[in-house]
Amino acid sequence: MNKILRFLFAPRAKGTTAGCLAEKFGLELRGDGSARITGIAPIMDAAPGQLAFYSTEKNAAAFKILPIETLKNTRATVIVVQPEHAADAPDGATLLITDSPRGAMVKILGEIYAPAPRRGISYNAHIERGAIFRKRRSNYIGPFAVVQKGAVIEPGVRIESGAFIGGSAVIGANTIVGANAFIDNATIGTDCVIYNNASIGKDGFGYTRQDGKNVFMPHAGRVVLGDRVAVGACSCIDRGLIADTIIGEGTKIDNLVQVAHGVIIGRECFLAAGTGIAGGVVAGDRVMFGGNAGISNGVKVGDDAEIAAKSGVFKNIPAGERIFGYPGINAMESMRMFAWTRKQVKRVESKE
């Protein structure tokens, strides 16, 4: 039964050979270049006909290094490995050798599981007269999507069902807009992915108190997303009050993230789920925000800083600093404080 369900619902792999992958991605081939690949699987679960990889790269804590026996005992037909582990592969396996198996797998996954291109505009989509399509035949607009007058849709854009593209939006080439997403007052770069139910360009939480009443401040700014930005499901990026809200090239935003008005996020950053960025925050390049981290108004975060999950940041962070705790302080200092506190508790308990 499991095999039947897997066949019916698993992603469909595009058939290819080890030789084709080696030639296309510049990998060293050892073994049978005509070996057919029917899919990709974890190395411990791979079956004959499938491709797997084994790596001892230490470029991210999220990746665990498996015992070498996992490589020795795999049943995969094709294995992507580093040169130093080629001798440990099973006899008869076809090897694709590279210094970075994980980097190669990014390309191979995109090749084998690339979604079929979708073109055309649904009869149930609502396209207002005056919406601008640079190359209409290259676009896909799903059922019940709305594209307002004045919106600019570049070539290769895919807009899924129920999405709303306002009249002040520009969607860059080859960008994917997920179902029920909202985009207005925004310029989206090329090759971006906006996941389901994301909201980009709505007014921010901008109020002033006048005569004891909360008064809304009209917003005139926009949201500007660089190229290759990903915005997770149900995440919100508010337009600026006067200055624009800017997300740098290559930055990846997880689900349920709030980016407030006037925030500037640099290039190649990561914002994990639940992160909240208050108005006016400026973050440099390659900053990592852990899940549920909170950043207070106007804080400046330097390049390559790392903010641990659930940390609360109220003051500027220098470049390269690691922050932990609430309030957020240097991670090593925070751990020393925690260790000292535990020591004092044990001392008191021992006297009782």
C-alpha cells in the first residue's frame, strides 16, 4: 500500500542519466554514465535506480554528518560524494564526485524535480483593462486571481489562484506568486517566490496620538524586494510610511514573519519563522534571525550577526556578533550568566 501511495502522490521525477548530470553540472563521473535515475532519496533509504548523496561538509549546523557506514551500505544506483569518500562507496555504484555534494544537490534537485512550466490565463481570473503584461503569452494567471489596472507583470511570472496584484505593483520576471497572496505598493525583483497568503505592501502599524486619540498616519512608501527573495506563507511586509521598506537580494523569509514599515534588510539574510522586526530597523548583509526573535524599533544590526531564537534585541548589534536571550546580549556572556545562576541555585540547595 505504501508503494502505491508513494507512486500516486510523490513528486514526479524527470528521468535522466548520471552522464547527463555530470556533463551539465561539471561533476566528475566514475562508473556507468548511462545509469538511469528515477528519483532522489536519503542515502539510508535509497533504492536501486535512485540518486543519493553523502557529505561531510560543515557549512551549516542544520546538516548532520552521517556515519560512513551509511555510504558503504546504501543501495543507491548513483551517489554524489566528495573525492575522499569515493573509495567507501559500494562496488558497482556510479559516482558523481564534487567538493560540495550539497551544492551539487541543489542543482540536481532543481533539474530532476523542476515543475512543468504553466502558461495561460484562466477564464475565471479578473484582469482589469490597463494591466500591463510585458509578454502575456509567457505568464500564468490562475483561477480567481485579480490583476488591477496599472500593475506591471514581467515575462515568466506565475500567479496562482486567488492572488491579488494591486495597481501599484510591479512583479519581476520569473517570479512565482502563491495562492491568496496580496501584493500592492511594491516592486518585486526577478526570480522571487511569494508563498501562499503572504501580504506585501499593506499599510504599516503607523499611528500617532493626537488629543488622546490614536490617529492613523497615511503611508506613502513602498516595499522593494531584490532578486531571488523568498517570502514565506502568511508573512507580512508593510510598506514604508515615507521611506521604502527594502529587502535585499537573496534574502529568505520563513513563514509567519512580520517586517514593519521602513525596515531595511540586507542581502542574503535568513529570517526564521515567527520573527518580528519593528519599524525602522536596519540590518546588514548575511544576518541570521532565529525563530521568534524580536527586534525593537530603530535597532541597527551589523553584517554577519546572528540572533538566536526567542531573543529580544533592544540595542544596536555590531557586525559578526552572536546574540542570545531576553534582553539579547552577547551569546557567550549570556551562557556564562546562565552557568553562574545554576551554580548559585545548586549551592543554595546543597545547604538546605
